[in-house]
Amino acid sequence: MTRLEKLTATLKMRAFTFFKIPLLFYVSPAVEEINDDRCVVRIPLKRRTKNHLNVMYFGVLCTGADCAGGLMAMRLIRESGRNVSLLFKDFKAEFLKRAEGDVFFTCEDGPAIRALVEKAMTTDDRVNSPVRVTATVPSKPGSEPVARFELTLTLKKRS
């Protein structure tokens, strides 16, 4: 992704969050990469996002996972040209290490989400699928995950 494409994607996401999800706007997410297979969103570690131990607050980590998985789903729904509503039905988190820098949230479930969008269009029922997101802090030695998330994405065709 070029720098201009990243900036455009980030500005579109921030405009959406400003009007629709102000809490997400508050933590200043930035799109690092987005394509048919993968989405990477960065949330900076700064005063707004850290706790009293100067590491990323767990609520912000959860918000980042929501953002990465949701952005991927929104993109694929928009590309399909269909009218589909999306929600996350449940949320599982595994916190592995302290997030002591900017955190990158990576969702690589594009093909599964695309299949779910197609399935949603063939039924009037709500359809569900797990979406996995991994959080890393590349500025620290090693790129081991600091957290792993599994969110259940639920889609329904709108009439």
C-alpha cells in the first residue's frame, strides 16, 4: 500500500468513526494495510491509550481488535455492493504480554469474511463466523503477539 492509499483509508475510517463510533475515533487508529485478505490497523501508545503502568489499556486493545476485524468486514461488504448489516456477537481475548509501544492489530480472515458476506445474501437468517485478530508491538524486540482475539462476526441481509 502506498503512503497516499494508507492516508486515504485512515481518513475515511476516522470520518466514519467520528460520526458513528466516537470512542474509536478517540484512540486515533490508523490503517497500515488493507486488501482482500488482510487488514492491519495501528493504535499509537499515547496518553489517551495507556494505563497507569504506561502500557496500552486493555480496553483500547479490545477496541483495536474490533476496529481491525470490523474494517475488513466493512470493506468486503462495500465491495460486494450489497446491503448487509454487521455486528460482533461475542468477544474472546487472550492477553499475553504488556503492550509497551504502538500496537498493530492484524486480521487475516478476508477469505472467510467474503464467504460469510456471500452466505448472508443467500438467506434471510443471520449468519455467524469467527474473526481472529492478533496484536503485536513491532517496535519491541521480536514480533511475538501481545494479545489474541476472537470475535464472532454476525451478518444479516437488509431488505
